[in-house]
Amino acid sequence: MKKFSICFISFFFLFFMSMVNFMMMIYFIMNNMVIFLEWEVITLNSVSVVMSILLDWMSLLFMMFVLLISSVVIYYSKSYMSSELNLNRFIILVLLFVFSMILLIISPNIVSILLGWDGLGLVSYCLVIYYQNFKSYNAGMLTALSNRVGDVFILMVISWMLNYGSWNYIFYLMFMKNDYEMYMISSLIIIAAMTKSAQIPFSSWLPAAMAAPTPVSALVHSSTLVTAGVYLLIRFNLLLIDMLFLKILLLLSGLTMFMAGISANYEFDLKKIIALSTLSQLGLMMSILSMGMPDLAFFHLLTHAMFKALLFMCAGVIIHMMNDTQDIRLMGGISNYIPMTSLCMNISNLALCGIPFLAGFYSKDLILEMVSLSNLNLLIYYIYYLSTGLTMFYTIRLIMYLMVNDYNLMSIYNLYDEDYTMLKSMMVLLFMSVISGSMLSWMIFLNPYMIYLPLNMKMMVVYVSLLGGFIGYFVSNMMIYSMNKFLMTYNISSFLCLMWFMPSLSTYGLNYYFLKLGQNLLKYIDLGWSELYSGQGMYYILKNYSIFYNFYQVNNFKIYLFSFVMWMMILYYFMLMKF
Amino acid sequence: MNSNKMFFLFILFFSTLISISSNSWFGCWIGLEINLLSFIPLISHSTNLFSTEASLKYFLTQSIASINFIFSILMKMTLMKNFEMNNFISIMINSSLLMKMGSVPFHFWFPNISEGLSWFNNFLLMTWQKITPMILLSYYLNKNFIIIIMTLNTIIGAIGGLNQSSLRKLMTFSSINNLGWMLASILISENLWMFYLIMYSFLISIMCFFFQLLNMFFINQLFISNINYSIKMFLLINFLSLGGLPPFIGFFPKWILINFLLSMDFFIITFIFIMTSLIILFFYIRIIYSSFLFNYINLKWMKIFLKNKNLIFINFLSFLSITGMILSTLIFL
């Protein structure tokens, strides 16, 4: 029965579906075809609730990537989660996650997008808290609530779109472009996408979500959850051109890219470094999207999905072998012991940096050249190139820490590189992260971009990369003594390494005031005034009245009779006065 | 119950009929006197010191009230013409009748006496003994005086019962509260009063039978004795019904009375009535809650066994009390 484990079945199914999608994508892109399916569920007055499916090359291609990565990840988790008791639950959760992502990809309808979007939020919460400790509970709650903000904005979009009589946004993108309501809708969509893609005010959840199991990180942070926002904006891009909010988005996403690049350099947690590099790449996608080039954003999204999933899977293998240690200071020299995993790791890292002819090169170089070519201000230009340098910086630093420096964990250790389940699944992605860049660039761009730049601007990428690489090399060889010198700039370095204080701001910064308000309300209203004026106060007064009354009740019997007679005498006296 | 008591009970009932059907004040007074003289043998018990004391107190209060009653009716006869109204005379007659029924400013004898009576005599005192003075009150009613009195009745009934640990005193104070409601109903109409009195007698009879059967006189007896859980449940629901909680039948007379009071624009008085009956409900619930929830030390030798025949009777009455209002809607089907 072991052969027919749920991992195996799911792997075959997903891989098969992925290949089917690939073939369909090629067919669609050759014939320039779109299929639009619509099933009307119910019509209320003039609002039709429809379930609609949009199949074009973009959704098919994205589905193919999601399915490929998820199939490989499930195959990988057969070994990675092999000692897990509830493996079935884990796999089912991952499958649910893939299902919601696919629902989000294929639907041109904002209601069914919300279904997928909420499914992503819920299942990602279940996956982040999978290890069931306080750290993962907190991370899960942060993730779920940050994503919940996006859900609320999508709900508001749904209620705004009621005006148009249907929720098929795809019909209104051109037609209603100048409508004021559509302007509101697109602003709300942008904010929703920013929460899902962890752009700057909402980016604290992404590193926190590293509490999830590593295969989940590989799936969630490469192709599915975080790219959902980018994908939504790619679909909505017709609306977004020439919006003020899009310029704000350009600034925010550029800053996200820059911030994540810097924070990754301060980080020593292996998974968090990779998560921050994901954040940086997301910033890159968002910023090129907000400059009006959704094709390039989509291209980078796909190539990035491949090598980032591979990177996470390699990190998972390394963490497995390091007795679940994630600190890169304790790793080192692993290229001597586990050459295959190191190979995959290096290739994916270099693809991330954009070393020529690997996957990242095609998308990233194209993006940077288009940025140089377009009309934009100096700040954005600097942020782009500094972030490219920072990518090289943290990558080289990571490689030096992992591959070259000394092994520091324990004096007795046993690293082995013969877990073929993991290796095989990594090989698929290795292949893809080598070829996917060139393959996609030949396939999805009908005509090549025309780039015309002066030599120094053209070589600017090389300059910053070399500079970043050298600094990364030197930083990785830094002595402990020199690291202590960071204490001299304690404020600024804690600002930079704590992601510009964003995690604190989005947890304690928000919680504190509401908890304080709740405490005050409890203290002064619930246990204070309302208690005094309803429950306890009433009881106290009535009790005192009752005691006061008993003073009269417990009395001599003679007094009662006498007072009655006196009362009658008084009445008699008054009556006689009348006559 | 021996034949002697049956005889006096018979006279008690007929004395009431005499006084409420006579066409002169004097006849009324005769009925009241016969009533007093027949009730005293019922309550006094030669071996029980408490009941003897209670009968003595009852005799003193009732006779003083009767003296004042006959004095004021004679005054009325000598000083006034036949249908002439006078405020002070009416207040005098009303006061003496209020003393007889144990209404508020002259009620101090009522809890003291009830403490010395058995549950059956308490039941008589709280229901049947109210009939004569109330009917006579309705003959010569000072409206403003009675409005003040009934409001005081509800308030004192609620506040006085709050601190009681004796079940008989507690039921007495709840009866004082209900007396306020009854006075309000007799202000409006005699039929309404009859309805209210019948309902109240029904509810209070269930409680009195319960306590008689279980031999309960103090609250802590509810906690320490091993009563059947279902009997506690019945007790709870009947208490709620007596307090006037909506789905039960005890709410029905109060509902109708509230309706009439509101239609006669007694808004503040209605408010006071409802709020005080909430306090009544509060101490009912307090009794029953603690007897349900407290884990007292159980005295194993104090097992109470109820006879099957009695249980069926009580179950029938409780069933009416619980579902009566719901069942009464079936009339309109």
C-alpha cells in the first residue's frame, strides 16, 4: 500500500493536469483563443449571479505552473513529512489550497474570486498553524488577519459592483473605465492586492508565515498565495492605468523591494532570508506592474515561482539535515557533503540574482532595461538598481555562509544526499528554473521588446551586481568582533533588520490601543458604572430598604394596633371638622 | 382534619357569602364577625403554642378592625344621607377593611400571624379571607386613597420579602404584592378582580400544597433535604409562574391587568407594578437557584417519600400552571 500513498496519487494527478494545461496553453496561444464559460445560477431583479470561467493563455499558463509546483511539492513532502502522523490531513490541506488558487485564477467574476481568495486565506491559516505551537499560532493569526483586510476590501468591491448588475468585472474594464464607481473599485482592488502580496503596510505577515512546514512555504511563497494579488492586478490592469493610486503603489512596492533586500542582509534565519527575498521580488513585480507593464510582471511571476520553489525545497533539505536548525551561522561547507542539493541551491540562487541564461535573467534583465528605458523619476530608478544590488548581496552572503564557510553545528554529524524522493522532485524544478525563462520569453511575447540604451546604463545591472556580490562576500567573512560594531549604530540597524518596525507596528502597534480601550471599557463601564447603576447598585439599595423595612416590621404588636387606632382617630377628627 | 374543623370551615365559607350578599352595612359586619369567630378555631391548636399565639393576634387585630368598621358605618348612618359621599368617612371604612385584609400600612400583623399557621391555614388567609373585605371595599371606594395603597402594597411586598428566610413570611409578602395587583383590578372591574383572585388562588394553592407535602417552612430546608430532582424542577417552574414569567399561566392575569391599567393611563403605576414584580421574581429565583446549585451536605435520613396519589394531583396542577396559557390559545382554534 505504501506505493499508493496520497502523495503519490496527488502527484500524478496534479502533474498530469499540469501537462494538460501546458498543451492547452500552447494550443490557445497559437490560435489566439479564449474560452469563456458562464452558468447563470440565479437572477434577482436585474442582478445575475453567475459562475463563470475564463480560459485564456494567461490563466492556463499560470495554472500549469501552480499545478506543476504543487505536484512536485506534494511528492517532496512524502519524504519531508514522512514521520508526520496526520499526513493525509496535510496533503488534503495543500490540495484545498491549490484548488482555491485555481478557482481564483480561472474566474473573471469577483464573487468567485472572493471564494478562492477566502479559501486561500483560510487554508493558509490552517497550514501556518500546522505545527501547533505558540509561534505558529501567532504567525497564523497575523497571516489570517492581514489577509482578512484584503477580504474586506474585496467584499466592498462586490457591494460596489452591484451597481453594474453583475460581478463579471472583465466586461466592465474597458466599458466603465471613466466611471467614478469604477475608480473606487480599482482603488479597493489595489489595496486588496497589496495585502495578499504583502506590500509595505501589510508585509509583516510574510516572514512570520515561515512558521509553516517548508513544503508549504515552497508552495505558498513561490506561486500561489503571494502572487494572487499580483495576478489580480494583472487582470485588472486595464483599469489601473493613469491612476493616482497606481503611482502610490509604485512607490510603496519599490520601498517594499528595497526594505526586504536590506532586511534579508541582516537576517540569520535561512527560511526568513528566502522569505524576504520573495518579498523583494514581489515588490519588483508590483512595481513593474504599476509602471504599466503587466506582461513583464506576469513573466517574472512565473520564472520566480520556479526558482523560488526550488530554493525553498533545498532549504527544506538542509534544515532536515541540520537537525531542524535554521540558523545559517551554524551551517557551512555543505557543498562538500551534499553536492546535488548544493547544486540545486546554487542554481536557484543564481537564477534569483539574474545570472545570464538562467530563468531569472530573462525576466529581471528585461524588467530593469524597460525601467531604464521608461520615463520615471530618479528615486524609483535608484530603488530599482539598489535593490538589484541588494539581491546579489544577500545571495552571495547566503551562498558563502552555506557552502563555503566552516560547519559550526556539532562535532558529530552525518549529512547525506541520497533522499531520492526529495532529489527527484527538486530535479524537475531545477530543469524548469534553468529553461523556463528562455522558454517563456519565446512563447508569450509575440514580438521582442526593443531596448535602446547607452552603454553605462546598459551595464548598470552588471555594476550593481558585482558591487553587491563583493560586499556580500566581505560581509560573510566578517569577524564576530566586527559584527559587534553594529551596536554602535544600534538604532538604525535595528530599524533596518526589523523590517522597518513593521511587524511590531502591525501587531503590538495595533493591539495595544484596542486592548487598552477594552480594558478601560471593562474597568469603567462593565465593572464600574453599569455595575453600580444596574446589578450591584440596585441590589445594594434594595437590600438597604429591606433592612430599613425590617426595623419597622420587627416591633411590638401593641404599637401596630395603637397606630391603627390613632390613624382612625385622626380621620374621625378631620371628619368632624367637616360637619 | 376532624369533623369539628369541617364544621368551622363550612361556617367560614358561609359567613363570607353572608357578608358579600347582604344589602346593608350591618349585615356585612355580621358576616365579618362570624368569619372571624369561625376562623379562630380553625387556626388555634391546643398543643401548639405558636398557633395559639397566632389566633390571639388574629383575634385582636380583626376585632379592632371590626370595632372601627362598625363605628364608621354607624357614623356614616347618623351623619350622612343615604347615598352621600364623604372623603374621610370613605377613608375610615376603607382603612378598617384594609386592616382586615392585611393591606400595606396596616399589614404588620400579617407576616407575624402567618408564621404561626399551617400551610393550609396560610392558604385560606391569603385567598379566601381576602374576598369579604375586598368586595366590601368595592362598595365604598376612595379611588385616590386606594391608588396610593395599591402602589405601596406592591413596593412593600417586594422589599419586605427580599430578606426573608422563612417560606411562610416570604409567601406572605408575595401575597401582599399580589394584593396590590388585586386592589388595582378591583378599581377597574369586579370581574377582573374575580379572575385575578381565582388565578392567584390556583397558583398559591399549588405552592402551599407543595410545601405542605414536603413539610417545608424555611429556605434552608430546600437545600438540605433530599428532594427529588423533578420536584425541584416543578417547584422552580411554579415559582416562575407565580412570579408572572410570560410563558406560564401566572403571567396571564397580570397581562390583562397591565392592559387595562395602560388603557386607563396609569403609566407610572404600571411601571412600578412591573418592576416590583421583577423583584419578587428575583427572590423566587434566588431561592430555587441556590437549592438547585448549592452542594449542601445531604442528610441521608431525611429522605422524603411522596405518596403516589398526591403526586398525580400536584402533577396535574403543575401541568395546568405551566402550559395553561399556551393551552388556552387552543380555545381560539
